[in-house]
Amino acid sequence: MLKTKTNRVLSKDIVKACNFRNVKEALLRLYPDQKKNIKGYKYVFQTLRLMKPRYNKEGMIIDIRKVGRSRNAYFSVSGVCREKGIKQSFGIEYMPWSKWLGCEVDKQILKKMTKDEIVAHCLWEMTFMGFTQNKIRRELNVLKRRVRDIKEGKVKTIPFEEVMKKLEDKIKGK
């Protein structure tokens, strides 16, 4: 178990307690298709070790869960906040890395996984949109622009019901 001044364990504490060789082994075991991206993961890992964590005012906790079974199983990495007793889960792949470092890691995860596995899962999630913060920011801006265009009526959308009807008709051979 990691020793910290408080009872909380931040992502930064876990990253600092790891070396990339062991994280790489965990990454390749958990995500074997990521071998081609190892240099990118190493860059991000080294960058994280040099960064200062940003204060986590939302109280977000990093949660890692295995979803499904056997060959269809995958890991879900998310941020969880509690507000008024309600647990809310958030996608955090667009979150700035310094903010990741300031998030506490769920205590149950610390009991179930090694620190290298935790870092491997977090690296996979935090680089889902790119291996640099600039690339991730550009992807987020594209997404925001698309949302704005839809809200302003600049893009023609098709209602869900209409799409489903077309798919049903296509499947039935109409």
C-alpha cells in the first residue's frame, strides 16, 4: 500500500510510485493491441511524473471497472463525484492531465489492482483522444464546435425514431 500524509491516494502518488518498465508490461498485458503506441505512453508517463497536480475542487474519484465477461470484457475508467448522496459517473478522457493527477483513486481499486495496472488503465483512458494535451484540446474543440453547430441549426440531424424506422425497413428488405 502507498504511504501518504493523508488517508487519500492521488493519481500523482501512484504515478510517482511506478516505473515505466512495469507500467509498460501491464499496458501490454491489458491492452495488447497498444504495442504500436508504447512510445506515446512513455512520453505521457514521463510528462505526468514532472507535472504538478491541480486541486480537485469537484472531489472527483477515479474509478476503474471491468465491464462484461470473457472475450467481450473491457475496462471502464471514469471519474465519479458524489453530490447530495447521488453518485454520478463522468467520462474523463478530455480532462487536463494535471487534473487527473489531482484526483483521488477509489480505495476499492487500490485493493483490487496493482499500482502499475492502475497507471496503465489511466494512461489508456487519458490518451484515448491523443498523446499530447494539444491534440486532446483540438479534439475537444472539434466536438464543441459540432455541438454548437447542431444547437444553432447549421447541421441537419435525423430524429432517432426516423433512423430506427429506416434500419427496420432495411433489415426487413423493404
